[in-house]
Amino acid sequence: MERTQFLSFITIAAGFVLTQFSLILYLPSQHLIAESIGLNPQEMAYALSTALCGYAAGQLFWGTLSDFFGRKNALLTAAISGGITAFAIPNCHSAANFDLLLATLTFFQAAYNSIGYALIYDTFPPAKTAKIIATISIFMAITPVIAPRISLTITDNWGWTMLFKALSVYSLLLSLGIMAQIKRRRVSSVRPKLTTGFASLMRNWPYLRYCLTLALAFSTFILFQQNAKPIFTQVMQVNDMQYATLYALAASPYLLSTIAVRKWIQRIPVKKLTKTGTGFLVTGYLTLLIGGLFPDWALSQTFGWLGVMISMIGTGIVMPGSKIGAISSVNSQVGSASSGMKFIQIGSSIVVTWIAADIMDTQNITNTLWVLAGCAVIAAALNYLESYQAPQETLAAEPAELSA
């Protein structure tokens, strides 16, 4: 990869990481935020669903906007606006203001995910795009592993407000990188109606299947992130001080399997990859559910650790594999395809986190574990029960170029 492309890659990857931090960095410290603003645990759980609503709206908006007005213009607008919004959040003094600003922040930060995949196709040769997406997935896999430690360290030393100030600085610095590294490309003079791209995508079953698989995998992932602390303390019997360190250990299979996908994607059909990943996903969350149902301490801890690690392997395979599969299933209007994929992903997670918040029991995590297991079962069913042969299922048609 030449120097210019490498710097563009780093800028794009940094945008994806910022999107994840905007969603999950505050979660380990949400109890402190709730106490400061005056929210009860259930209201704080609904705050995540509100944030995901803003994120979903952003997914639908930014990718399509970038098809019409240019990737760089859209990204700069989102980066600067997101930085200002993040800086304003620490000044919230009510639940309504916090929810509104958090949703606004995730709306702007969604631009990087929404536009990012289309930007990859604009910037890199077609033979390298699958490998680039898989590599960026590694960065995205590192983020949730380190986020709890970063969050707790910042909160312990400077308070929860510094979390959002740090996101503000990150966003504004990223805007400088966008100005320097993202090329301004000529926008096509042919501008179809906004609904045209989405209408054609809704008739593309391979694309929809990958999007739905991604949506369910992400829903389990974000719900697990939100409830990681009670899962570790109630099911796996660790104390609050051990939580952040042991979570990083338990989540490491997610990172390792994402790294493995970068190699496998060159020689294993995407359909087979996602099918295998959903198998791990459903096995892991069902095992974790069994651990939550066992009253015996030793069995609960054993099944809890096994369940988390197996489900993290599945997540690390399914998420990058389904993203690559969805984007490779379309031949035009990649910005709309990227937006549509992320909108379906986030829309599903809104529903799942809302259901989980509605049946939430702070003293017993079992209800949440049932939701996690149910999503995993549906994801596996989508991949194991369908019988069609999707086009462009393998990205290994040009192994020499992919390995370059």
C-alpha cells in the first residue's frame, strides 16, 4: 500500500473507531452518569435506545447524501458538528437534554460508518476492498476490548464529563485528517430519486440476508456491551474491580477471530463464513443462558466464561463477513447500500435494546440473556435454513490480486 493510500486508510479507520467510541465509551460509566443527571437504571437503559435512534437516522441520511454531494463534504460536516455536540453533553442537567444530545451526537458520528464502506470503494482498487474492510474490522474489534478500561480510567481520574470532551477533541482532530487525506471527488450529474437506491436494495435478497445477519449480530453485541458488568458480576461471579480486566480477556476471541477473517476472506466463500460465525454465536449465547439459569456457582461460572468466549468468536466472524457480503452483493449506488446496511443494523438494535430495557431486572440478568439467545437463534436460522445460491458469494476469484 502506497503512502497516500495508507494515510487515507488510517483516516477512514479512525472514523470507524470514533463511531464505536461514541456508542460504547460511556456504557461502563453509565451508573455515574445516571446518578449525576438523576436517572434510574431502566431510564439509563432507554438512553441507549434513544442514542441508537439518532445513529439509525444518521445511517439512512449520510450515505445517500454523500452519493449526491460528495463524501468529503458530508464527512467534514459530520465531524465538526459531532465535535461541537460532544462538547455540549457534559453541560446537561436533565434526562431529556442528555437523551437529545446523545442522539444528536450519534446521528453525526454515524456518518463515518455510513459513508466509510463507500469511501473504501472510492479510494482503493476493487481487488483490495475486501481485505481493507477486514483490516478495518480489526480496528473495530480492538475498540470494545479496550473501551471499558479507557472509560473507567478517564472517569476515575477526571469524571464522566471528560469522556465526551475527549470524543469532541477526537472528532475535531479527525476533521483535520479528512481535510488533508480524503480527496474531493466529482459528484455525478445523474442524481436519481433518493428512494431509487433503497427500493432496488429491498429486492436484493442476498444483500438483505447479510444485512439482517449483521443486524442481529450487532444487536447481541451492543446489548452485551450494555449489560457486560451485570453479566460478569452475576453470572461469572467477579467483583467490580476485576470486571474491566477480565472483560478484556474474555472479549479477546472477538479480536482474534476478526484478525482471522482477514486471512480467511481470501479463500473461503462469504456465505460459508457467516454461516459458521452464526453457529458460534448461537452456541455461545445459549451456553451463557444456561450459565445464568444454573444456581450452582461453579457451573454458572464455567458456562458463563465458555458462553462469552464462544459468542465473541462468532461475533468476530459474523460482523466483518456479513458487511463484506452485503456490499459485494450490489453493483451500483454503494453509498445507498452502505447506508441501508447500517440502517437495518441499527434499526434492529433499537428494537432489541428497547425490549431488553422493558423487561430489565437489575437483580437478575436472565431476562437479558434470553433476548441475547433469541437474536442469535434467528441469525443462525437465516443462514442455515435458506437454500438459494447468492451471486458474488466468494471474494476469492482473484487470489493473486487479493493477496497483493
